[in-house]
Amino acid sequence: MFLIRDAYATIWDWEDKGKYAKVRIGTSEKNKQSGEYENSNWFATFVGDAHTKVLETSEKDRITIKSGKINNLSKKQDDGKYKNYLNVVIFDFELSDVPAKKSSSSSNKSSSKSMPPI
């Protein structure tokens, strides 16, 4: 398990599931060799304070994750093989004042506040 603190992310979409929300977020880091940003997309579960707060966000809102974790669980399948499940859980975040990076391929799509089932 890895703990997440003070990490920036962009909200792309979320779906309220009652006691938690399934959220698609994006993160990026600068490649020191090329100078280009490398983007990662994550399907995260927002619980507790994060669940309440995410319901007030919109597409492209930037956040600072204050508390979260990533774990990778192995589960034995019926055929005896193991399958790994990567889980990202966010407990708390704040809206960030860090502006989103401009991208030449960004679209002007409206936020639907829902996404396909995960």
C-alpha cells in the first residue's frame, strides 16, 4: 500500500454511488529527459469527506489530494490463477488553485457528471 498526500489531480468525471463516488481523475508528471508531460488516468473511489466534496465539482476542476491510498490486491480465481486489482481510494481533498496545463488536444466538452459503469 502507498499513501497519497499533497498530490495534484484533475477531475474528469464522477458517478455518485450513495455512500461513495466512482471518479475518473488524471495526473501528470514532467519527463525530465524530454520535457514533455506524461499523463495517467485513474479510476478512484472517493469516500468520507472526499465523497461529499466531489459532488460539488465539475469536469476539469483541479484538486489537491490531502489523504488517499493505492493498493494492489491479488485474488485467486476459479481456475487457480491470481488476478491483481489496483485500487485508488481518496479520503480527503481540497480544490486547488493550480491551473490546469494547457493542451493542444483539449476538447471543449461539457460535463455530464456521470460516466459508464465501472
